[in-house]
Amino acid sequence: MSSDPLLPVPRTAVIVVAAGSGTRLGAPAPKAFVGIDERTVLRHALEGVFAAPPAQVIVVAPAGYEGEAESDARAAAGARGDLMRVVTGGQTRQQSVAAGLAALWGDVETVLVHDAARALTPASQIAAVIRAVSEGDGTGIVPALPVIDTLKQVDGDAVVGVADRSQLVAAQTPQGFPRARLEQAYERAAQEGAEYTDDAALYAAAGFAVQHIPGTATAFKITTPADLERARMLLAPRTTSAPRIGIGTDAHAFGGAGDLWLAGLEWRGEPALSGHSDGDVVAHAIVDALLGAAGLGDIGEHLGTAHPEYAGAHGEVFLARTREILDDAGFAIGNVSVQFQGNRPRFSARRAEAESALSAALGAPVSVSATTTDGLGFAGRGEGISATAVALVHPR
């Protein structure tokens, strides 16, 4: 516990589970102690934890790696070193979390369980889980992302059905719980000899409610060499001054309801584009260019049909959300250039208005141009509009 009597004792604890072997990563050391850059997976995870609201931090390390875990924890903790402790994990994840629970201070009321393998989880997600648990009535909280892939049910090599992805989410960590109920759930699991894949499942099996809140794209789990490479790619611009460039394209056919929305503006009397949202191909191409530059996926992953809350949303909403995603990942937007191809609308008279609206949504300069295709392709035939964007981002 903190030796400074002026500092309040935290009512929250974060158990960081780093005891896994990480065999699928194919590394010579346990996964948490593999380097992403000059820092380990665990060090990055702990930096996010210590950037969140003050909490007791318990690192559960594999046997023989307690010293390395202690070094990473103290380096990440900085002035909060009195809040951290390292304990030795068990043979299973559940046993490791139980070891962390046994090390909780008596004042702790809320417990978060976090996988060290989710090394790039932003502090804002950790804070959101703490807040959701404190505002709930004994409910467990899981950050999660919508499932965007089509999921098939299989029997051997045969595909036998399709899962309804609208009823599925991909769970992340940290998962948060009221301490008393989580300890009850662990006692029950120990008595029954039951093993669970995550703490939310164990908590629900004890009869307690679990809810989910939005997760973040950067909170992915490092499991395979490809995941590790993705983490390295995301972190590379944070350790250098080199900017990154991305390209995005989009195309929609005419046939939507109402008037046209394009380049962040409404064009009354012009035929609307069809699409999940307002069909603004200019805004959508910008989103893909920005996400691509930052290595954060694409518009479908963050704002597509798996996100019903964006159905019918206008381009400025997409751009504002993309700006938040980049900010969470440590990127700032330099500038964007976008061109759309189509016979209509007549754009030059509203160019300055469009650039002002798009720039305001992104907080960065956006230039827009328009061209026709001399009658070639679907845009030239007047069937729809396409757009291409180039974006520059750089580390903050």
C-alpha cells in the first residue's frame, strides 16, 4: 500500500495476467516478455494501466519470471511504484487470476482483470470499464467489438449453418467486476472444479449479470506472429517522426432515399446515393485512407453494417469517429486530399463549403476536387459516384 499518507488508497485494482506460455507465438520466452519494440508486451500493457485512474496493480507472472515482471512493472509505474505488486501464477489462467485476487488490498471494491497480451489497450478503455462497474448494480462489464466477419457453423470440413453475427460480440479486456461478487464466483468455481475461458463466463455462471461496452480496435490480443507484427507496425510511428500515408476508395450507385449527401454537404434536388449510411463516398474514402495510413483496419471494421448505430449517419459522424480512433491509437492527422468522379453534382461553386465542413470534422486540412470520366465506367454513365482519397498521419 502507498507509504504516502496524503495519497488516498485506491478502491480499484487491476490484475494483469502475464503467466501464459504463448506457445502459438513461437517465441523462446513467455509471450508477455517478448519485445514489441525496445519494450516488452507486458511493459506496454502496464503503461496503459498506469496511465488510467490510480489503482492497485497486481502482475501475475509465470514462475521464474517474477524478476522480469517486477522490472517492467516498476518502469511502467513511475511515481506509482507503491501501487504495484508481482505474484506467481498457476497452471491455468483461472488459477493465476485467483492468485491475483488473494493479493488484493482490503480497501479494494472494484476489480479489473486484464490480459497482458492486449498490450495496446488504451487507458481510456480501462477507465471506461472502471466507470461502468462503479455505475452498475453489481453487473460485470466486458469491453467488446461487433463481429464483422460472416461466421459459419461447421461439422468437420462441411459448412452446416450460419451464425447470426448480430447477436455476437468479440470480448476484450480488462473485464471489470465488483470485488465481493467476483470472489464469490471464484469460490464457487473452485468448489465445483470448473474451468472457464474468461472471467465474465465464470461470473455469469455464478448467476451474476454481465453487460458489454464498446471496445477499441487497438485492444487486440497478441497471440500469433502476425499479431506481434501488427503491434510493431502500430508502434513504429510512435518511436519515429516519420509520417505515414494511406489511400482509400469508395463507390456508390444512385438509388438512395431523399437528397444527395456528398463531401459532407446536402445537395437538394440531386439523386441520393444508396448505402448503409448516407452514401457519402467522399467521406467514406477519407475514412479508409486515414485508417489505412494508421494501420487500423478499414471502414467496414469500425463503421460498417455490423454497427447498426451508424445506419443513416452522415459523413461528419464517420469522420469525427475516425478522428477519435486515430487519437486513441496515438496518431494526429496531417492533411487529406480527395477527388470524386461523377457527372453530377456541379461541384466548383460549393468547393470551399465542402472543404470547410470536412476540415472541421477532422480537425485537419482537407482539399476536394472533382472530375468526370469522359463517359467511361459506371460514373461516366451516370450510374453513381466514386471517390479516391490520400491521407497523411503522424505520431503525436
